[in-house]
Amino acid sequence: MKFVKLSALLAGSALCSMPALAASVEKIEGGVIVTPDSGPSDTVTVTLHGDGIFHVVADAKGFEAPAANASLMAPNPPKAGTYKVSEKQGYVFVSAAKASAAINTATGQVRFYDAKGAELLSESAPSVFTQTSADGTPYVTVSQQFNRGTDEGIYGLGQHQQAVMDYNGKDVELAQHNMDIGTPFLVSTKNYGLLWDNESITRFGNPMPYALVGEEGGLKVTSDGKPGFKAQYFLDGKLAVEQQEASIDYQYIEDQAKWPEAAKAKTEAATEGQNTAGNAVQTQTVVWTGTLHPEKTGTHQFQLYGSSYYKVYVDGKLLLDRWRQNWNPWYADFEVPLTASKDAEVRIEWEPNAGYMALLHKDPMPEADRHSVWFTSEVARDKDYWFIPGKDMDGVVAGYRELTGKSEMMPKWVYGFWQSRQRYEDESQLLDVLHTYRQLNYPIDNIVLDWRYWKDDAWGSHDFDETRFPDPAAMVEDVHANNAEIMISVWPKFYPTTDNYKELDAAGAMYHGNIEQGNKDWVGVGYLNSFYDPYSEKGREIFWDQIEKKIAVKGFDAWWADASEPDLHSNLSIEKRIDTMGPTAAGPAAEFFNSFPLMNAEAFYDGWSSYKSDVRPFLLTRSGFAGLQRYSSAVWSGDVATRWYDLKAQISAGVNTAMSGFANWTHDIGGFSVEPRWTVANPTPEDLAEWQELNLRWFQFGAFSPIFRSHGEFPYREIFEIAPEGSDMRASMVWYDKLRYRLMPYIYTLGADTYLKDGSIMRGMVMDFPEDAKARAVNDQFLFGKAFLVAPVADYQVREREVWFPGQGLTWYDFETGKAYEGGTSATVPAPAERMPLFVKAGSIVPMGPVIQYVDEQPEAPVTLVVYTGADGAFSLYNDDGRSLGYKTGAFERMPIRYDDATGTVTLGAREGKGYKGMPKSRTVRVKWIAPGDSVAEATSYDAQVTWNGKAVRIERP
């Protein structure tokens, strides 16, 4: 499609008047309905919301589908601001202050322009609809391509585990799963956002799904001249079975029946938490070899879906070397350039241990199609999306939140350190950990009670096992007496024998598919179970009421919503997953596949807001969806594995989650599921050293994540458990724990600004440096606020790493040494095991406090403003009571701060905000100016001190 500048299309038209519209155009409130002369849609409706957000809905001509329904993502979009409608040269224009939409009256295709007339987003081809059905009701699939051949950077799309920062040229499937959060919202370096309003399984990029290699219509493979792979199954190193296999397909539970009988290993009973057939006591190995026969030249896309240990080679080159726990396999993407009619050899080596494996493929696309914005959804009523403009990428995120809901402010304690474990088996274990942190003076704010505090046969009863938790209320009181909070895990899962299940079922708010499939869980002898239906308003009310009566009354402070994808049963096929998830009160599960976590979060938010209307709610949920931020929710990256690759993958996962509008994100420090070599009673010294270094590097990254949280399976992750007393590792972990609290004035201001200024805590470098090509693509660095550049180390025994310093002409200071680096260059920097490369931008004002044991310990403590010289700077230091909702009505305090680099003067402005209960009347403010070679990594010194009582103060540099 030829791009045309808006000014050219509008030449000669009078936007200030209302011309007569063609018969195919109907004016409606906020916009127009266009009936195109041709194309796939009967009508295209374009409406304005606010000053530049546009909503496009196009129905499918000639296909059956239910009528359009209300959006769950954007239930309360803003009303239209001032706009004008005109018609010129075959286009209808809806023009507003920040953007304009142009609808082609012949085809119904839509283009969007910024306020200056530059094209931002354009439908590159007509929509593609095809007929489908869900639960016997006719629906359509829908596919729409935009910006064909684009070079823009594309970010967001939720949270994914492929170590990809910029999604231009990549394929992403949006389907909720443990570790993967599918959110159909992207942000572009062209300063627009696109919210694709569909809740079914959706693909970004190539609209075609992956197919098994060797499957009909997929990439052909032969071995020894025969179709398929040569498969060799070994037991204890001896060949047990050799056979030809059309494809590699042990992807789901039902596929395990394909396993050759003679290749089955003797097993013993599975251990707690495993959802497998057992642990092999014979060593199993499978090797597949084959010759690939590509029919197209180009970059071929592959996925290896697997668990346990596996390696993939193509033409002798090792492309993948991974491990995943068997109850949680996942996709590993890789690309291979292939030439038509030129064969390539593939070899896959696998140690299955009752695991899962499949090899999938997509043919290459034309480059212009590969580099486009393309959404395809499996179940739809129509084409439905929102265009969101912004002056920059922060402005786009702000527009997204204007549309889908503000990012609620977290309680202040959320930004302190959390300790958790899978799992504290009784109250003494939990309290002993908290008491030990306090005795050692290691800062902590939150301790977490994970699953299985109930009796094994009573999941969903919300009753504590009195033999292990005899007095939960007293346990909570002990936590509070030690100046900490306690969060508790509550699943949306119920055993049918519980009264809670029966109450929900009587209200029509329980799914039955998992029980009808006969799927038992992994607890004890295994129990039938299912999840409630959060799409039912009554179901949400009952769900919370049960929590309130059994758990909230005991004083717990926050909620942990595990398995909120929903993960009813691991390793089911998509078809069987859908069968377990509905039908929902809103419609077929296939239509609402991705939005369960949003509705579940609403249940917690509404319930807590009613129960404690003056206290900020807080929910940590394993999955999310567009709009989740309005329910005072944070997300985490799920049960990631304990490998160096997985650590690296968290960096881009966190950045893109933030750029999906979710400001508060976290991860299990060290990874959740532990590789077997680290769980044995006596690991080798080499393995133990690697385990400790992995956790140390992950802990360093965690200290600069929005939420700082240690959690995982055995070995225990508490600082005093994993790091030997007197070791450099222990000293480093404690140093980062204390640094987090020293930076609390800075961090809490970032947290407040997510609501008050629609800001982001974890930032892609591209957000501040969109024209920096290297900043777009680097996938292992990020910004923490606007001041810090964080460069985690995600490789074993690495003691230096290359860092890209964005921003031509800027200066970056090493936080540890004060060494200065020039922006727009790269440098190899030191990375000793005990320190992560960390830098601060010149012109930054970083407020710091003393080391405290919990966030509220010293509310009147002096604040030190650390000023990094070399550029002018500004900051607005925020304070409030940390717990109430008063921030929404101005019950806070801001200290505006400015730095003039030419004079070295720091100016504290007059107090902003109404103030809050308990606010100090004055504050001691210290200033430390940093020049090259200076450091505040350890120092407590300062250069000047004043008392700020809310009135403007100038501080001259000595």
C-alpha cells in the first residue's frame, strides 16, 4: 500500500467546515460508520476517544458471528474530545488534536497520522476473515496486517521468554501459559500504540501457526532416503529401539502413548510437585537425525518444545542446549537460513525422563511481510483495535492507561525485599526465617506463605491445617510485630468435596471440564479439581467472600494469585485446555482464552476494596492481560528454570512487560525450578560454585527490578541459607539488599509516578533513546527509572562485559567507581562476581537514605540528594503514608528539585501536594555532588546540608 502524507490527501479540503458526506458514510457520536464500496467488511466504525485515541471495529461481510460485545480491556474508554469530520479524494477523515484517522471509502482500510500529518500506522491490506466456530456458535478468525516493510522498533506484547527485546521481524504467540503472558498491546518507536481487542489465542507476526517438521504441509524431512526422522531410543546407553518417525511429537500428555514399549525406562514414584510419570531409574536417551529439504530460500523459523535436557544441531552446529523441568516444558525459538533444494542435516539429542518434545517450523516470509505489524486471532466477532498516539513512548503508555485504567499505586512495603520459599511447611519455619532476617539486620519487608497450608484433601477449603498452622492469626500478628507484611497464596482451584466448590457450583460458577476429563493433580494420591469462573459476577463475589471469611479476617496483607492463566492441568493440548476452561459466563472459553487473569484480579481488587476501603490492595498474579494494572496488580515471570539462559531471558521479558503497561513486575531470584545437579544431597564443588554464582548474579538483577523478591524450590534461597557466613557471596547479597533500601526514596518516587505521571520503573533504553539503533536491539541492558543504566551479568564466570552507553554526547558514571563513559559508545567494563555493572546518567538527581530494616523504619531520616554533574537535572521527590488511598486526592508531599550544572546550584522548590497524616514538618536534606572519579557506593559523606520546611531553598555548591 502506498503511504500518503495526510497533507496531500487533505489538500484543498476545508476541515473547519462540515462538507456533505457521501451516502456510504454515517456520522455517529465520536466518529463515523463507513460502508465501503468493496472489501471484506460491511461496515467500518471509527470513533475518537480523548484527543487522539481511535477505536476501529469492522464486521465480517458474508460470515456469521455474534454481535459485538463490550471490551474487557477497555470497559470505560474516555469520551471524544473535539474533532472534525471531512471527506476528500475517496477518504473520510476524523481529525483531533493529537491524531487523525483516514478511512478509504472504497476498501474500508484505515490510516492514522500524528498531529503534524506524518503517517504512523496504516492497514497494509484488506482484513482477512474466515469462518470458524466455538462451542457450536459461528465465529470468525480475523487477520490484519499494518505497516508492511516497516523498520520501526516494536515492543510490549506482554511477557515472553525468548530473550528478544525488539519484536520487529519476530513471531509471538499470545496464549497464556506459565511463564508467558500474552497481551495484545504494542508500543512503536514511531510513537503510537496498538491495542488489538481480542481475547482469544492471537499471533503477532506470521499469521500461520507453527507445524510439526515432517507433518503434511510442513518442512519435509527424510532419513536414509525414507520419509521422516530416524529415531534411536537408548536405555543405559544401549540401543533399545530404532524406528522411522514421521515427526517428533511428544508435545502433550496424550502423546506419551506413542512411546515405544521397549524403550520405556523403569521408574520410581514422582516426588512432590512433579506432574510426571515418575523419575527414571534407567538412563534414557533419544536421538533423532534427519535431512531437511527446504522448498523456500530464506530464514526459516523453528521451535523446539521440550523439557529435561536437550540439544539441537543443524549441519553440525549446536543451536540449542537447554534444560526445563518436565512438568513445565516450553518453546525455544531458533532461526536457520536455508536455501531451496539445498539439504540441511538436523540432530536432536534428548534425555527425556518422562518429558515432552516436539519440533515445529514455519517457512520464511517475504521480507516486507516479515517486517510488519500483523495480528491474527483465532476466534473473533469482528476486527476490533485501538490506535493510541503519544509524543513519545511514555506518552503512548500513558494513553494506554487512559484507555484501559490507571496503574494503581502499590503500598510502599511492596518495594522492599521479599522472602519466599516453595514452601514454608509450617508456621515455625516461616517465623524462624523472618526472625533470622531481623536478628542479622538484613532488611526485609514481606514474607510469603505459599501453597498447601491446607490439608491435602481440602484444596480450596481455605482452611489451615491445624497441625502445622495451629493459630494463623497469631502467626500474622508475629509478622506484624516484627515490622513486616505477610502475603498468602490463593489459587482459583477447588476440590469438588469442599463446601466452597459446592457453593460456587450451585451459583453456576465452576468449570467442569477438568473433572469430566478425569484429570487429577499431583498432591498426595492425586485429586479431582477444577477452577471457578471469574467471568461470572456472582462467582467473583462468592470467591472473595470465601477468602474474606476464612483468610482475610486473620490479618493477611496481600494476595498471591498463582496459576491464573488458568493452569488447570499441566501439559494438556490447547483443545483440552479450552475444554477445561469453560464455557464461561461471558461465552465460549476459546473466545476468552487469554482474559482469565484479568477477571480473577478484579475479584481480589473489588473484594479487598470493599473489605478494607482505606488500604491499598495488592495482588501478585502469575498471568496478566491488558488492563490488569487498574486492579492494583503486579505480575511475575512464572516458574522459570535455573539456568543462565533463563536469567538473561528475564531482562527482555521484564522490559517488554513494562512496555505493555504493567509497571510492577518481578521474577523468582535464582529461578523457580532447580536443575537436578543442584538438588542432590552433595553437589560437586564445581556445581555448587555455579549454583551460588547464578543466584548471586540473579540477586543483583533482582535488586534493580521493580519488585525485589527471592523465591524458588530447594535449595533454600534465604540469604543466610544460600550464602555461607563470612563469604564474599553473603557480603554481596547483603550489600545489594541494603542498597535497595538506601535507594528507597528514589524507588518509591518511581512507584508513585506510575500512577501520578503514568511512568515506568523498568524501562527499555529505547524509551529514552528511540533514535539509537543499538539501544533498540540490546537485550541484556535496561534503565531503572531515568537515572540508572543496569547491565546484568548472565553468563557463568564472566568478570567483564560489554556495555552500550546510549545517548550521543551524554556522560554515564560507574556507580561503584565514578568512572565516566561517553554516550554513543560501547566499552568493556569490569564485572567482578560481587558487583553488577551499574551506571548513572549525568544530570541525574538520585535521592538516597540510610540503611533501614523496613521501609517505614525512619520516616524522618535525612535524605541525601546525589547529584551527578555534567548536565542540568530535575527530580520530584515523593512521600506519602505508604498505605492509604489518599494519594488519589492529593494527600502526599512532593519536593521539586532542580540542578543547574553551570552554577552547581541545587534548588528545592516549594512543597507540592496537600500533605498527609504523620508527615514531618521539616526534612533534613543533604547534597553530594558527583564528578568523575567520585562514588556513593559506600560513602555516607555529603557536601552540604539544609533544613527544608516546605519553602523554596537554594543550595550552592561549596
